[in-house]
Amino acid sequence: MTDVIKTISEVKSRLDDYRRQAGKKVALVPTMGFFHVGHLSLMRTARQDCGLVVVSIFVNPAQFAPTEDLEAYPRDLARDLELAGRENIDLVFSPDPAEMYPEGFDTYIDPSHINDTLCGQGRPGHFRGVATIVAKLFNIISPDRAYFGQKDAQQAAVIRRMVKDLDYDIDIRVCPIVREFDGLAMSSRNAYLTADERAQAPVLHQALLAAREAVAHGERDASKIRRLMRRTIGQNYLVEFEYARIVDPETMESVAVLDREALAAVAATVGKARLIDNLMIAP
């Protein structure tokens, strides 16, 4: 039975007990809940790697803009706890917002240039909120390893940079994207899609595959590859294009010529859902 903990003091105390008794490596899988197969794959990898696995469930208000879907973000804690139990998760840390951001809270971590492109442009302040809550979780849980999904490639780059710059002794593991049968990247926001929107949503993955194919046929001009991805996405009338970029996977800076491995990244809004996807491509 998976233990559910709501307070920082209790989770720290429980983890101290575990470490004294077992001396096990501790894994952290940070989530916002509403689990899908992608989340479960992170948990399974963590379970294989470490003796103690902690999953956090926290819909972080600091990473949502006032116009975004904080209140509507899908939640189902009872179902999440059942799924976590099936994966033999040791602890679930599910605090209330007031526990993580008490009255008077006024300290945030502000990522630098990694925040200035891709999702950082369209969602100002988003990665400030992400970096702050992940830093708090690292301080609370003190994991040996933390697990993130490749779908959120820019988030992973922000976290890796933060861990390096702030001297966290934590191994960051970024696990592959888990996809639906038609290539759509697993996301909690997929639950927003109507049947017609769901039918068109895989075009993001199709645009990435088109980019990879173009590179395989010799294309090296990143601007041409970007235009190809944009045209592919634009063929679907329910999909509102946001960006298509070719970037360095660590710095998120744009690449002009594909002379090394790079990250092709796309974003679009489909109905109420803002969707992102990415794929590593190489000459």
C-alpha cells in the first residue's frame, strides 16, 4: 500500500527513517498527477534503479499564467494513488498549495537564456515556476536521482542547468517519450481533446517525422526544415500552430545549419489543449 503524505515535515521524517533503516538510494518522480502511461514508465524506471521511490503530485500554481488552465487542469488523486500502488511506489507526496507556498513566500529561481525561447516565449514565467517547485522538491526529498520525460525537453534542460549551477548532487534521468498508437505524445492535456481534435493532434509528430526524413535525404538548412514542419502542421484546420524550431538540446538556442545532432521541437494548440512534442534529429 502506497503511503500518502501531505506535509513537508512528515515526508522528511519518513524519509529519514527509511534511510536509517535501509540505506537505499532514493528516486523522485515529480508529477502534476492525472497519470498516464508516460508517468508510469518513469515510475517503473525509477523502481528498477532505486530502492525507494517517491512520486510527488502537485499542480504547481507558480507555473501557470492567469490566462492558463490551472483550475481546469485534470485531477484524479484517487485514481493516481491506485496506479501508484500498482507500481509499488513507496511514498506519494501530495501537498496543498499553501504547504509549498506559505503566506509570505517570496523567493523564486529564475532560469536564464534557456527560458528565452520555445515555451518560455509563449508562457512567460512558466519555467521560473517549474525551477522553483523542482528546487523545493529536491530540498525536501533529497533524492539521489530524479526522473523527467523527454516530451518536456526544455524543462529537462532547465533542470539540468539548475542542478549544475546550484551544485545539487542529484542524477537527472530523462526518459523517452511514450506515444499513443498513432504517434501522439502522451499528455494529461490530451484529455481535453474532442474526437475530431484527437484525430488531428498526431500532426505534431508527423511534422517531426517529416523533418527527420528531410534530414535523412540530405537537407541541412534548419530554416527549410522549420518551414516544412510548419506547413505540415498547417494542413490541419483544428490545429493552431505556435512554433517549429531546430535547437541545441542543451542550450535551446536555434541552430542554423544541421551539422550535429539537434532537437526538432513543435508546439500547437488543439481546441483547449496546448500540445508539445520533439524529436532528436542528426545528419
